[in-house]
Amino acid sequence: MRQFCDDLAEHLRHVDGTAGSLIECLTWADWRFQWIHPFKDFNGRIGRVLLAALLYKLHLPHVETAPLSPEARTRYVDALRAADAGDLASLQQVWFQRLLSAL
């Protein structure tokens, strides 16, 4: 967790306010925290608290980070698995849609 916090602080130093850098930071934080703290029964409350705090820190609106439908949940879990394999593109798309829906 200490390494995660240090890495997150470094990611935050490089956020320049553009949509791309914001989504990149949120995507990385979401994936990396879920990698450290996996949820067997989709119990991601701590992860959602972290993401809510990060959204607040980045001056972004609150977004729903818990997929509500089974299809959205499957898409999110598949995106996390792809990120585990080194491909964050699907999770970035999830975050893009989350932020778009909040506007």
C-alpha cells in the first residue's frame, strides 16, 4: 500500500488537467488498487471510497464507480483483467464513459 500511495502521488504530479491525463490517472489508480485489494464478491467499497476521494481531489464530479447492471459489471471485470495483462485501454474506455455520463 505504501508503494501504491507513492506511485499515486507521482501520477498526480503529472496530471495536467487534460481529459487524457485525468482518465489515465483514474484508470491507473482504479486498476492498481483493485489489483492490490481484489474483490471476490464484488465488494469494492474501499476502492470506491478511494476513487471518490480521487475524483474530489481532481475537481471532477462524482461518478458511479460500481457497475449496476450485470453487463456493466462483466465489462468492468473484463477491463480489470485486461489491465492485469498490461492493456489498460478497456478500463480507460470505462472511465471515459463514467466521466461522460457525469457531464
